[in-house]
Amino acid sequence: MKISTREETGHVILRLEGEVDLHHSPTLRKALMDLMLVNRAVIVDLGQVEYIDSSGIASLVEAYQMTRRNGGRFVLANISLAAMRVLQLARLDKVFTLADSVEAALSIGA
């Protein structure tokens, strides 16, 4: 898994690539928690995620819950088919705020 971040119009965009599994989810969790402490608007770009398991989903859920407690914004964007299947299976596609693209996510709640 590869993680990269960038800032754009008051948002931090965290881009994930590769497999988000039990081996990599602690790294994702740390990256998300570090971002959530200092940013109120985070977009997670899942367009290059080839696989995500329950541990990766748990990291996203924890970050989402932290954002809601702190009055911030947390959006999943550009979701790959593999990631969307897992979100739908867990019915989390009805919980998270989803956007078709990072650009669309930037306009949510603006």
C-alpha cells in the first residue's frame, strides 16, 4: 500500500494505492488519526485501491467517527470497484459521504 497526501482548498486529500489489508491497515490508521488531529476536512481517494479488507474498513470507520465527534468533514472519493463492493457488502455506502471524484468531494459542504 502506498499513501500520499496533498492539500487543496482547505482539505487534505489522502490517496491510497494498492492493497489495504491487515498488514497495512495500522499504517493507514496512523495516517488517518494524525490527519484528523489537525484537519477538519479530509478526503480519502480510493481510486487506486485494488483490495481492502475489514481491517482497512475499520480504519476508515474510526476516522469517520472521529470526524463526526469533532464537527469535521470526511469524504470517500473516486472509489474503485473493489473498494465499493466491500463498502456495499457492509452497507457502509449508506453511512459514509461518497463522491464520484476528488473534485466533487471538494465541493461537498462548501
